[in-house]
Amino acid sequence: MKKIVKIISIVAVVFFAVWFVWQRFVNDDSDAEVDSYVVGSSSVVETVSASGEVTPVNYANLSFVAPALVKSVSVDVGDNVKEGDVLIVLDRNSVISQIQSARIDVEKAEAAEQLARRHWDDYKPEERERIKKDVEQARTRLYGVQSQFKNTEIVSPIDGIVTQRNVRIGEVAQGVVMRVIDESDMEIEILMSETDATKMNKDQRAFAVFDAYNDEQFDVDILSIDPEAVRVQDVTYYNTTFALPNNIDKNILSGMSVDVDVVVNQKDNVLTIPLRFVRSDDVGEYVYIKSIDEQYKKQYITTGVEGDDGDVEIVTGLVDDEIIYDVDDEDLEDK
């Protein structure tokens, strides 16, 4: 009896071993675990995206020719102004003092040059240039403050609203002292990367989403793409302007954040597959299909537009209803 049990046990072990080898190496049903895809026709859309802000078409950044003391400021941020309105007046006595000081500087620079020219040949070329440049700079400053005396007022060049006031009475006005914008005419400005800008033209469709309005999407038109690049931290961009949507009935304010998507490429009713099925080697791009003997083999393809949803257009190499497989080269080498 024990001998029979032992024989049965040995037979069972052998049977299990044979079954395991059969399943692992002979009847490998790994296809059930391999992801596959049936090639079909659909649309593929490529967009480029960037963020920017709403800006006025007409605006004025106002400043004086030279620094001077402010006598009066007649408007504040938020005030509406008309073209020709006086906004800031300088203290003329302060300007007169600057003119006198500038004249003294010119006299000193000219006297130093005259003295140097007595022994002009003793000076190095760069020293001569510095002496002459000192005179030029002193004269330029004098011309500036003299011009300031003739124009001690800043007037608004446009109808609009004051959005910045950077000076108070008694302070020295320098740089941009006031900004006036025309709220009636706005546009969207976005810096597009050089890679994206090369894909764009004014006939393409674009969509804008404003953070302030619950991410509602609006159609917008491309107005212009600047031909001259702008460099920001050693990165090249191209300033692109978009028209505000015609159907927007909300109050759009200058400086509002906006995201814009531009459809730079779209193909309808073309063969597409998920990009994750595509491999590449020294020959080119390929996918895996099955041969007549049910073995995986490379099928070289030509791809086109890559869509935002992860699909890619197939130009050549596949046909409708063909099945492709997501297998790795390493797995095939192991087999």
C-alpha cells in the first residue's frame, strides 16, 4: 500500500513539473497580459499654451526730463482724466537751482578740458576720450534741465484713468511718475516661447480662460506676433497679442491673468494610435504587430501630428483595423 502511495506521489510531482514547463515555455499565453490597440481613424489636435495678462491698447507712462521738486499733484489713482488735463506741476525754483548747478558743472568740465589740451599729447587716447565725454555729459544735463524749465507741467496725452501715481508733493520727481490708461480698449499680451511662436500664425483658432471668471472659455483672435524677440533670463520669447472676445459681457480690467490655448495643428479623420505604443531605433520609429506565425515583429511607421491627448497621427506603415501591441524589446530578447 505504501509503495502504491509513493508511486502516485512521484507521478503527481512529475505531472506538475511537466504542466509547469508546458505553461511557462510551450503554451505561454502572455498575449492576454499584453496591451493591444486596434488602429482606427479619429481627429488629432495639437495646441500650444501660455499665460499672460490683459493690457490696454492705449496708455501713457509719464515722466519729466530731469529730476525736480514737485509743487502740486492734482489727481490720484482711480481718477478719470481728459486729454490736456494738468496732472503734476513742478517747483520752478527747484528747476532754476538745477539749471545754475548744471551750468557750473559745464564750466568746470570745459575748463578741465582746456587745461588738458595744453599738454594734450601727454594724455593717453582713453584719457582724452574720458575728458571729452565729461564735457558732453555736463552739457547734456544742462540741456535737460533747461528743457524742464520750459515744461514744468505734466498733462495727460489721452482720455483715461490714472492707474499709477509714484510721487507726492515735496518729493523729487524722477522716472515714471504717473500712468494713464484707456480702459475702453483692451487686449491680451502673452510672451510665447520661440518654439511655440514658430508654429503660430494669425489665422489659427485660440481660446482664452480668465482666472477671474470661473475658468470660462472664450474664443479670441490673434492680432500680432512681434518679429523681434524679447529675452527674459536668457530665454527667448515673442510678444503675442490677442483681441478680447467679442461675446464677453463682463468687466475686464487691466492686469487680469489669462491663459490662452492656440490650435497650431489639427488633422481630422486620420489614422491615429496612442503614442505610448511607438518605439524607435537607428532605422526609425516602429510599433509591434504579429506575424503569420503569431510572433511579434517590428513594423516601421511614419508619424505626423502629436495630439494633446496622447495620440499621434500615422502617415504610413499601418492600416485601419490593424492590431498593434505594447511590448518591450527587452521582453522579446528574453524569450
